[in-house]
Amino acid sequence: MENIKDGRLRKNIQIGAQVEVVQKNHQRSGKLTQGTVKRLLTNSPNHPHGIKVQLESGVVGRVKNVILKSY
């Protein structure tokens, strides 16, 4: 089972977390890209459009969902 946390709060996102982000060029369509957080790029504790991160793949986007795997 998977739980989802809000990507607008920095405290919900850690390096190594599995997340879904929307890239700048996909904002209109809302297409999500899944990956692992490499760096957090937003310094503020929250952001209305999602915390900006860089994924291990190099993709930069705003976090929409943080995926928590429960075992």
C-alpha cells in the first residue's frame, strides 16, 4: 500500500524520497514525472505550487506528491 504526502511542504520531502514532480514545460498539461530526490532547490518551508527539487535523473520540477511505501 502507498500513502501520499503533500509536496507543498518542505518538511515532507527528504533527499532519497520517491516523488512525483511536474516539470516547467508540463505545467499546462499537468504531466507527472516520478523519481528520487537528489537536491531540494526551494529554501522556504512551503510553496503554493510545490517545493522545487532536482531528481537523480537530472529532471527539475515542483513536487506534487511524496510517495511513502508502507511495508
